Amino acid sequence: MKALATVAAGLQGALRLASGRADGVILVSGDRDSATRSFWAIAFCIPSVVCRLLMSWAEVGMPADPAHLMGREMMIFILGWLVFVEATHFLAPTLGRAERWGRFIAVWNWCNVVEGVLVIIGGLPGLLGAPSVIAEACELVTIGWALWLEWYATRLAFGIGAATAGGLVLLDQLIGILLATVAMAIGG
């Protein structure tokens, strides 16, 4: 029952943060067990990763080897997640925030679920044939909202300034871009 409560609190906290409510941070416990359980968010994010890939294929056509590409996408997704976790664990003492890392990572993990849903919602108008200006505006708004959510949650959970939080969001994005670039170079 404690596990279900952790999931519910994490998702509720992330949703409150997504609506601009700072109290979402306090709903997510920063103790070791809750921080560990927050990695279940990866499983909650897998459907949005699959959906994004399928939406992309709906636009550009089915690739010759979809299973291989799906597997590669999952590996990049999980590896990127874990590299960022390790990077922030390493950076937390440098930022003077080692004691806040557990709550930060739990909040960040759960916010990723909401961010994935936002990106899917933003892609739906294009998938449904909306005019490109509307489809692109929707994508831009929801991707911007997802990035803002990560920044906002990072700033509040770590208790750091806006620029430092922006740097961590940038680090997260760069890790994903780097991994995707390496995977493309290796996998063709």
C-alpha cells in the first residue's frame, strides 16, 4: 500500500507543479525509499515514448526494421534518464544541495511522466491533420510547457536559482541529444 501511495503522491505532485503550484514539491517525499520508488516513473513513461515513436512513423512512414528502432529508442531513453540521474547526484554536492537530491530526483522522475504526456498532446493536432501552423504551435506550446515544468520543478526541489535550474535542464537535453546522435552514428 505504501508503494501505491508513493506513486499517487508523485503523480499528484507533478500535476500540481505542471499547473504552477509550488506545493507540488512537498507532496513528493524525499526519503530514500520514496526516491527509489520514484524510478517507477520510467515504466509510466514508456507508453509515451512508444506513442511518440509511432506518431513519428505515422508522419514519415514505417521504417524497414521497426523492432530494432523501437529497442534503440528505449535504450536511449533509459540510458539518458540514468545518465542525468548520475550527473545530478554528482553535481548536487557542488551546488551545495546534496541533502535535497533525494526529493529533487523523485520530483524530477514524476514530472517526466507529465512531460511525456504533454509532448504527446502537442503532437496530436498534426497527427489528426490540423493545418501546419496550428500543429506546430501546439507542439511548440506543449514542448515549452514540458521544459518549463522541468525547470520549475528543478528550481523548487533543489532550491536553486533560475539560471542554475536552466543549466540543469539544458544538461538533461544535451545528454539526450548526444545519446541520440551517437546511436544514429552507430546504428545508421
